[in-house]
Amino acid sequence: MIHLKIQKKALFAILLLLLGVCQVSLAQAGDQTLFFKKPAATFHEALPLGNGQLGALIGGNPSHDQIVLNEKSLWSGGVQEADHPAAHLYLGQIQNLLLQGKNAEAQALLQKQFVAKGAGSGNGSGKNVPFGSYQTLGKLHIKWGDTAVAYTHYRRTLNLGTSTATTSWKRGNVTYTQEAFLSIPDKILLLRLRSSAKGGLNFTTTLSRQENARVSAKPNRVVLTGQLPNGDKPGMRFMAAVQVQAKGGRTVVQGSELQVTGADECLLLWTAATDYNLADYTQRGPDPAKTVNQVLAQATKISVDRLKKRHLASFGDYWHRNQFQLQGAAAGVDTLSTPERLIRYAQNKPDPQLPALYYNFGRYLLISSSQPGGLPANLQGLWAEELQTPWNGDYHLNINLQMNYWPAEPTGLGDLAAPLHAFTAGLVKTGQKTAKAYYNAPGWVAHVISNPWGFTSPGEGASWGSTLTGGAWLSQHLWEHFQFTRDSAFLAKYYPVIKGAATFLASILVEEPKKKWLVTAPSNSPENTYVMPSGFKGQTVMGPAMDLQICREIFGYSLEAARILKKDAAWAEKIGQIRQRLAPNQIGAAGDLNEWLEDWSDAEPTHRHVSHLYALHPYDEITPWATPPLAQAARETLKQRGDGGTGWSRAWKINFWARLGDGDHALLLFKQLLTPVIPSSGMNTRSGGTYPNLFCAHPPFQIDGNFGGTAGLAEMLLQSHGPENVIRLLPALPSDPDWQKGRVKGMRARGAFVVDFAWESGQAVQAKVVSLQGEPCRILLPPNATVVDAGGKTLAKTTENAAEVRFKTVNNGVYQISIKR
């Protein structure tokens, strides 16, 4: 391992001349384009566009196109009081029952006294209860004329690098083209319709929604307005409008539609807004009609070329930060559609560009569904076709919301986690009330589910709803952002949030009777069920492994944050003492890591959650090099759990195996994640996998699998760890031939480093590391390597038995260091 001290803004390059300097080809279309040969038959074949607030799914039907529309803050429900204020009066009784081993009695009391007041999330169907549900805004319809002539030469693509969806077809000798993008700076969906024949555009357009809305048309504009319910009260107001700008021909109003005839070209500009108030969700925001009218008035003043230029510049600023390429090609792949490639890949046929396409698609989805100044990406990102989205499209805090943001920091999109950071801080006020109501504790807590109105109460079911580390897990993302940026101003801003979450956990710990360890109680290990020696099957428990791992993690970085900011020395010392008394990770009789405080068996041995491996990922308390016995127990745990599971579960397992350095097993899970699920044909619709448009088939669609899968690929390529800023290149590269040559640009590492590297024959041959904050770092090198500087002077050597090398700081400036084997 090389130990380098790098001055701020300095750059050093490492050329690993193992097989000669590689020649890296440019990105190929196969890793940046989704391609379809027919219109979308379902939501799962449509092409997603988004600007972080608005979303659209392009189906591209040449007869009747129905574009699904979304506005990320469009939720039924509203602010509610879901805490039981006297719940804490039963806390001591519940804890005593658990300490006595009377888990059945504790669980019964918990279900009666320690759940949310009212309907909670409505058991995941909360559209008509106060918790509410994320909802689709509706559809934009384009009903084409001249459909008596069959269409041919159909093609529909999504260019990830430009965030542009293009559909084309022919009727007779006339070619029709629809180009669509959703602009971040101008807040509009733009559809540009063109015909190769003069006056060849003939269609009608309108907006629709199944309920709680009305549609009207006036010259050049269709308007949809409505209001959602908040239980039995009126809730959020919303508005959407599409502006029609036709060149040539006529545009006339026909009821709630606009009819365009004989046009040469036509622009449809769509936008939407709600009265959700991001700054204070207890108050109504601006009139959505005012917002929509202002956006359209501004957009119609700008030429289409200028709108597109602004769109490309804004999106490209994010897109070009990071790149992953696998060099190589497979015969015949270039002519295949994306669903055809998925089917072929499932047959174990080579497609070197498909993993890179999936990785790029994950980055694309994050850029498109999460932008500063908005809500975080939800269970669907922001793309939903339902009024009652699955599980309310909410914010699940026992992995799903967090997984959405796993790829943000390592792929250079850390600023797009700003909505998550703000959302976390926004839970503090209600979380403090919940902490008092249920635990009579200081600090703040969030349990399993949340919504745009700061819901922090336990869920309505004791079997899943009492997990109490949701807020602490969210706080981990605040620390991670600091780890990747070393932005002390950011840390100071969010330090009270971190401290509050740590204070809560420290205050509710109890001493278990056997080893006198400190543990949480009551809690559960997300959605899993244990079997006690008595035969009782339950979920309510004290001291599940994940809770204690999260406690160790947040207590650890709270201490470090206090030290960096020179604050709260006495508090930090107390937290440090508590941390030392936490129940440790334990290895069970079967060689696996215990999920429970006792070595109990699981009612479902292959359960999709593997929460007790939190210490392996995203926390790095367990590593193969620092804690080999625990790493082996983690490996055994994964073997016992198996490779099955839902989309996000498989995605998490990719990250686990990558952290264990097993690239082949990680790739096996990745290929399973890409199992083709084709609803229109009935293929694998119950197994989980990936839909034709690359959305993750949980099933149904949940976007966390996409983000978790992308993060897993990143972990296979580069890993970084503190506190010594260790950077590992290719820590879990598969032996698969498709993976033996590639390059990565713009990866981020903890300690504020930007890393580029390339490899051939499975070995790194070129690397560059840029320090953004001037911190030292260590880079893992292969054995039998010689390190020389630009002048040919030998700086260090590795041997067969020692791959870790340290050497003194080199001179300031630009460094070119070669390593020869």
C-alpha cells in the first residue's frame, strides 16, 4: 500500500505499467441507450424522464400516446397527530417482559399500546387515510390522425447522456418524430413533434386524471386542476397545463381537447405544481395555478433550441462527472432492443456493455428523481402510474430510502443527496415529540415509515413497525457526505441532527441480565421473525444486531464530529463510555452472525432482509482484513440466506459480496437482479428481476433495487475506508471475460478524492487520484510491484508476501508515479 501526502487541489497520477499503458475507447452507445422496437405495452416498457420534481414516462404509441405524468410532492393525506402521548407509560413494562424472556407478552402489549394512533399507513394502502399516498398526476394524451395507414420503421430510444427520449415511425412515405426532454432549469416537459411532409401533423391532445380533477381547454392550452383528500378533509391542491405551439395549420378547441391539423411542427410544453410547502409542510405553499402560469409564460418566450441547450447543459453537468465503461463487444448485440438484451443476458450470453448501461441508468435515475430544493426520491423515485402506489410510494426507513442514495457519493452526485439531508433534518421536530411520547426520551427518533409531513410514529403493526433506528440510519448519510467531501460547514450545519439521533439511542438503552451489555428494547430486526426455544415465533425483541451496529456507528461518528467541531466534550465522553458497553457482534453455533441477542433460529431462513450484516455494509465495522472471523461469519450468513430475494434484497447482497471481495458472487447476484420480467408476456412476473425499461421489478416496481444495484457495481470497482483514507481499486472484479478490460472516471472516495483508473486482463494499468482537500491517502497495490517517480527513481517495492508499502511524502505539484511488475 502506498502512503501519499497530497496538498490541497494537488493531483498525482499512478501508472500501473503491468501490461503496458492501455488505450481506452470512447463510450459506446450500448452503455448509454435504452432501445425499443415497439410502443410500450405497459408502464414497465415506457421511458422515464425527470427533472427531480416532474416526471414523465414516454410510451410512444403512434395511434394514441398516453404519457404518464408525475409531480413528486403530489400526495393525499396531510399533517396528523399519530403519536400516542401516553405510550411511554407502558415502556418499562414492555422492557421488563423482554428482560424476563416473556417476548410473547411483550409483543402483545406492544401491539396494543406502542403503535401509531389511528390507521397509520393504512397497511400500505393509505390513499384515503391521513397518512396518504404518493399519486400519479395523470396522463398527457396525443391521439394521432391518419391512423388508417399502418405504421412501420418504429424506433424508440432514451439517450441517458442527454436525457432525451426520441420516437420515430413511418406511415407510408411520411416520417414522424417525437423528441422529448424534461428540463431542470426551465421546469417543463417539452415534446417536439415533426413530420417529414409539410402540413403532415394531425392530432388531438388533452390531459386526464381518474379522480379528484377537472380538465378544460382554451386556445393553445389544456388545464387540469384538482384537490386530493386528507382523510375526510380537503388536502393538497394541484394544477397541470400543456401549452400547444404549432407551426402552420390550425389549432382549435374541442371540448376539453385541442385539435391540431395541417401543422408542419408542434411543441407541447407541460408543467405542473402543487401547494405543498417544502419550507414548512404545516402551511400551504403558493397557489399552483400561479406557479404553472409563470413557468409556461417564461418557457414560451424561449426558442426550442435554447430550451434544449439549457437542458443539455444542466443535465450534462451531473452526467459527465462519472463514467464506467467495459471495453469489448458481443456480436449481434447492437441490433437488439433493451428487453432482447436482458433475455439474452439471462441466457449467459456475453454483453459487456449491459452492466455499464445498468450503472449509467442508475446514475440517470438519481439525477432525474432527486434535485436540490425538493423532496427525496421515494419508493418509485418519482415515476408512478397509480393513485394508490405500492406501499404508498412512501419513505421506508428500514433500508429503502437510504438505499436510494447509496450511489450518490461514490459516483460524484453527492449534492443530489441534499433532499435526503433536508428531509432528515425536517424529521427532528416531530421525531422529538415521538421520542417523548413513546420513550420519554431526549433527542429524536424515526421508526419505519415516513411521508412529506414528517411522520415519525411507529407503524401500525408491532411485527414491523417498532424498528427505532430509522432516524439514526438517515443520519449516517449526513456523516457519509462529510466523509466524501470533508465539508466542515456542512458538518456543523447538520451536527445537531446527528447529535439528537445519538442522544435518543443513548438514552433508551437498557442493561440485559446475562452479560450486562447495553441493548435497545423494544425493537425488531426489520420484518424478520425469530423462533425461541419455547417455540414462540415473534418479532418484538431486545438488542437485535442491527440496532447495536447502528448504535456503535452513530456513537463513533458523533464522537468524531464533536472532536472536529470542538464541541460537547463532556457529552462525547459519555457517549464513548456507553459505546464500549454495547452488545457486540456474535458468531452463532452454525458459524453465522447472530441476528438476535440470543442464538435463535429464523422462522424463514432465507428471509429477504439481512439486516444484521449492516456492519458489513453500509457500515464497515466488519471487513475481511480487520475482522476476519466476523467477515467469515458474514459470508456464512449470506450462504445460509441464499441468493434469492426481492429486487432491493439482491441489490444489497451485491454490496455485501463486494465488501467481502468476492466479485464472482457479486456478479452472480447482479445477473439475478437483471432477470428479465416482461409483464406483457407474463415472463417471470412473480420472481423479481428487471422490467424491459430497466426499472427494478421488486415486484412490483421499486426504484431502490436500481440504486442499490448501481451502488453494488461501484463497490466492485472501488472501495474506500477511513480513518486513513484507504483506497482499493478493483476490490471485487469478477473473473468473467466481459469484465477484464475497462475504465472508470470520476469515482469518489472517502477523504475527498476523485479517482480515475483503467484495467486490462483484470489488473489496473493506469490510475489518477485528485485530492480535493489535501488529505493523505493509502492505495492498495498488487504484490511484486516497483514504485518509481517521473524521473525513474525507485520509491518503494512490494514483494510476494507484502503488498503494503509506505513511503515519505513526495514533492508538491503534479506527480506521475509508475508501478512496474
